[in-house]
Amino acid sequence: MDHGPDSPAKSHIVQWIEYERDAAWTAKLAILRASRCEDIAHFGECLREHERHADELAVLARMADRTAQIPTEPTFVTGDPFVVGAIEGGRALLEAMERLEVVRIERYACRSPAGADQPASMLNGLLDRHLADARARLGRLRRLREWRRDAAA
């Protein structure tokens, strides 16, 4: 594997870290805009999960290059934080977060497969697990929305 400063493997991993940092920031904004305790708890779980994903990817990036510059804050490579930042809360927040989660799932599902070298295989395994986590988050969010609809009826 190329361990140079501009190695394709490291760049690919850093891109996924950027996605996760944006997702974590988006979850923070959702927490600030949520008013129901259940919503706040859900987005708190999402925040912790996105931060864990970014940290896992950072370890892999450092395996590719010990001097890698790893993003520790949002990089705004996605529009997710801006979407949530413009919402005041309530039903619109849950609907927007559901749409963003669907986009994340599509991003994971449509990613181009990495090569057969060991770090790339590790990356694929990690991203497959992150995809499963995203699907689970979407399921929890949909159940939360259904619960809210049933409670309002």
C-alpha cells in the first residue's frame, strides 16, 4: 500500500472521516433543535456513533500514514449541517434527519470497492459495519416518528 502523503487509500479514508465528522455535527445541531426528550436521546446516540465511526476510521488512516492529518471537526463536505441548521425543530427535524440518513445509506451502498490489499479490506469491513449502523439508526428514527404520530392521534 502506498504510504505517501497523498496516497489514494489515505485520501479515501479521510473522505469517510469527513463524512462522519459532518454527521456528528449534524447530530449536535439536531440535539439543539429537538424539544422532545426521546428525540434528544436518539440524536445523542447518533452523535456518539458518528464520533466512534470517525475515530475508528482515524486509526485506519494512521495505519496508512502515521503523519496523516485527521479531521477532528466538521469539514462541511456534505450539506447535512446546513439542512439541519435551518430547521427550527419538531416534525420537520425528524423528516430531514430521516432523509439525510437515507442519503448516508446510499453513500455507503454505492461506494466503489477498495482494492484487495489489507488496509482496503479493513476499510471495506469497517464501512460495511457503518452501513449496518446507519440502517439501524434509520429504523430507530422511523420508529420514533411512528411513535410520535401514534401519540398525536
